[in-house]
Amino acid sequence: MKTKAFIFFILFQLLLATAFAQKNAGLNTLLNKNAEFILPQTTDKISAALHAKTIITDNVNDGERYAEWITSSGLGVYTNLGDEKTVNDI
């Protein structure tokens, strides 16, 4: 019985660490005092705030460009790109 409790405790700690890492993913520099995104932003600023490389893809069907950032904590941010690599919504 003690081994099951120990395993449950370890899994809970891992889950807690993952949730904490996602909360502190570096988005605070992109937010205003009301916790709203300050937009438009450039992909370079978002990439610097998230410490993640920007992955830009083109959708052949609708002709739009999309940007994607995957942080080290596993948080994924996706958006479509406007003119000159600007982000208008996330």
C-alpha cells in the first residue's frame, strides 16, 4: 500500500511542476496590466519572450501564413500572420 501512495505522490509532484512551468512560460512581457495581450507584436518579440524558435508555415489551401512557437515546457502558441510578420491575434 505504501508503494502505491509513493507512486501517486511522485506523479502528483510531476503534474504540479508541469503546471507551474506553463504558468511561467515568459508571456508576462507580452501582457499589459490587465493580463491582456498587447497586439500587434512581431514574431521576433514573441520568440524572445517565449525563448522559442518561430516556425512559419504556409497553408496552400487558403494562402495564409501561420506562426507556431513550442516552449520548453510544452506550451504551444499558434497564430496567423499579418503583413510583414506581424501578429494581430493569438
